[in-house]
Amino acid sequence: MMNKRMFTLLLVASLSAAVPALAAQQGYRPDVAVQLPAEVWDAGNASRNAAPPCHRCCIYNDQNYSEGAVVTVKNVVLQCVRDPNVLSTGGDDLHWQRLDK
């Protein structure tokens, strides 16, 4: 699953390549330079170094957690548990549940 920031960076990179080509086909050559952050050029390397997608986990702070994992966020204790209301064999049945202290 691609996060929103990575999707936005890839969209900007794609559009910056497609728009000039389309303009050239129409005979229009504007003198415009689009400055892109270095993150756009390094996006391919970042995805190769990222953890593989988790098909059965809870995600917090870009980290994968398996069923039963417990994290504390601002004095709130959360546990990664199976959702009893979801019938799934694909692994999309885990979510964070707040634990009472």
C-alpha cells in the first residue's frame, strides 16, 4: 500500500514529464522550469529500502506490528487485535484497539 506522500511525489514527477511532452505536440514551448525536491529523484531508492508491505499487520508510525503487539501513544495503550466483525482470509482483519488501564 502506497502512502499519500509517496503517491503525491510520484504524481508530481509523472505530470512534470507528461505536460512538456504534450505541450511540444501542440507546438507550444513555454519557458518554465519546475523545481522538484530531491525526494522526488530519490523516491525509487526509498521504496527499495522500505520494509515489504505487510498483509496481516497493524501499522503505526510507518512500522508494521503483528497481532498482539502493544504500543503506547501519548498515554494511550493500543493493541493490535483481530476484528471479530470482519470475515477475511486475506489478512485485512487487524486493527488497533484501545486498552483500558
